[in-house]
Amino acid sequence: MIALQQHAVDQTVPLRSEPPLSWHRGTAWSWRIPEKLSNDAGALQFLCAADLPSMLVTNLTFTPAKIAYLNCLDLGERVAGGLLFVWDASQASKAATLCSNPSSQQHLIGLLRPIYARLLDARHLAEETIESGARFNDIFNSVPQGVVVVSGLGKYAQVNQVASGLLNISAGYVPLDTLAHAMRAARTRCDNAADLESVYLALQHSLNAQVTANWELDECIWRVDTHPVLNDAHNGRVWLFQDVTAQIRLERMLRREASHDPLTGLLNRRAFFDLAQAHYLAQNSQDRAVLDREAPQDLAVLMFDIDHFKKINDRFGHPVGDKVLREVARRSQAQLREGDVLARYGGEEFIVLLSQANQATSRAVAERLRLAMQSQPVCVGAKVIPIHISVGLALRRNKKEMLASTIERADKNLYIAKREGRNRVVDAID
């Protein structure tokens, strides 16, 4: 015997059958209740085989002997219609008894009421579970972020479409060792692979570790967050991959614009102070014991500007003056050592912080800068513009001296260089 639920006015779906009928979600047999049936609830009414929907008949493994319809509208709030029962020949005698005995019908209906309610609840729960699972899979694979969910059993992981493309593995359920191999291969390809190795050491020491890192992979930057499910690794682990390339590049551009001179590309005045002050503090912390006695001079400041730059602007125009400033910046960078800090201080004035400097080395750097400028003119089209610079040099007296004081002395020496005829280096010790 099989039983079918009336799913809608003109549709039925299998409720329960022995053996089970093949039924796939989304499939329903179109069947409208014959008009000859009564609409009275609780009435068990019998049909002939010709009244059955054709799609049902093709799925039956037996020839229908008896067919009955029970209107169940009064059996519960979730009931949409009724039940259709189909008996084969071996059960036909029982059906015949029901047909001739009204008391048996009422007894059957009384038995069916709680059974049908339970079956109907189970059917709705199954349908909702299927719908929920399908909805989750749709969301899981449609989010723009890569998502990997590792089972708490540690045997498999679920990978969505974005993560599968990033890790070069198939989407869906994959063995955990396949995922681990793909993760290692992707990290190895990252431009910052060495940094990532140290970052993920935390996962080796604690199963509940939460780690966020940027993967610089294939010209993209992925922010990768991993954490245990509900803060307990026994529940599994989640990996989230978010493409933050545009965001990081914008942040870097804004930081550069905030710290660099737009014309020459050098550090601006504010950024120079921040970086130079950090150098001063770092040098001070290396040897606190020398603070109360004369310390070796190990930092120096150069300040220089372009001689008669106003005349260049007045004669050739500001666009030409801008090209001269850019050329001075380029030549200056070429003459400095690694670790030295160069910035445009303002207008035609530049400043340099020399690290690990003494009187001889700082003077040598200053002279290299001066000679590099006068060695050849700046050519802008047919215009040939000779350039010279004046340089003021000051070494830090001791580790007690602050950056501002050293800059002030360098500026005074620059003024002396210009007063004494320009195109020279002055390092007067005061």
C-alpha cells in the first residue's frame, strides 16, 4: 500500500510507501481531485484506477486493486488537502472491508489522525532541511570571499568557489590532506612567504589560535583570517579569504601622498621629522650609559638649497624650475648612502640625515652632493641651466642633543655658506 499527500489543490507527492517510490525534490504529480469526491472532511471515498494521475501509475510496481481518498482538512493547520491510498491485490480484501464497514472507516480515520500529523511534520521538516541546505550552499558559493570550513573530525573540509580558484582545488568537500597541501603550495607562492611562515607558527602551538595575515599572491593581496568554530578547534576551523588589493593599494597611496613631496617624490618635511626623530631615539637607546658623558658623534644633518633659484624661475618659468628641483632630488639620492634620509624641506631647500657619521664622512657626503650639482648643467629642451648648491652641516654634539637643535645649527651653517659666496660647504663648530 502507498499513501500520497495532497500537496496543493492539483498536486500530490509521496508521503509514505512500501517499497518507497522514487521521488526527487521539486517533482510533484499533477492531479486534481475528481469532482465526484465529496469535500466533506473525514470522509473515506473510493476511486477507480482511471482516476489516478498517470505519472503515479508509471512509478507503481504493482497494479492498483483498490484506491481511496481521505479528506484530511480537519487533521491540522498544516494540512493542504488529503491522503490518497492505493492497495495492491494482496491488500484488496482489507480495502473491501473498509468500503463496506463505516465503523472500520472511522476507526481507520482515528488511527490515521495522529500518524498523519507526525508524518506531515516529518515531511515539512525534511523539506525545510533540504531547502535550508540548498540555501546554505547557494550562499556559501555566491559570497565574494573565499570560505573554507574544516570539519571538527579533521577528515575533510568544505571549500567554496572563490577559495577553490585561489587554492587550485575543486569546490565542495575535499580531504583534509588535499587542503593542507594546497594551502602550503599557495603560501609558498606568496611574495611574503617567509613572513607567513613565522605568522602561522602560532597554529602549531595552539589549536585555538586565531591568525589574520595578508597573502601577497599573484599580484593580489588577500586578507586571510582563520579561527576555530565557536572558539573551540574541536568544532572545526574556518578560513576566510578576502581580496583587499584595492584597499591596501589605496592605503599605501594615501600614506605615500601624506608623507612624500608630490613634485620630487622625496619625503616631505613632516615625514622627515618623524623618521629622523626615530633615528635619534634609536641611537639613544643603544647605549644609555653614555648619556651623562661626551658621546661619539654618530648622526649629522645637512641642509642645502639651490643657489639663485629665484632667478631660474624668473628667467625660465616655474615649469622649468620644477624640472630643476626634480633633477636636484635625483642627483642627491644618487650620492647618498643606504640608511641616509633625504627630504624636501620646503621651496628649493633640502635636508639630509646622515647616520653613522663623523666629521670626515659627513663632510665627504656634503662635498659629493655639491660637486654632483655643478658637474653638469640641467638641460630643459634648448635651455642649459648651470646649478650650484650651498650646504650647511652640523653633527650631533652628543646623545643629549635633540634633533631640533642639530637642525638649527645646520641651518645657521647654511646661512653662513650663502653669505660667504654660495656653492660651498660650511661645517663651523659652535
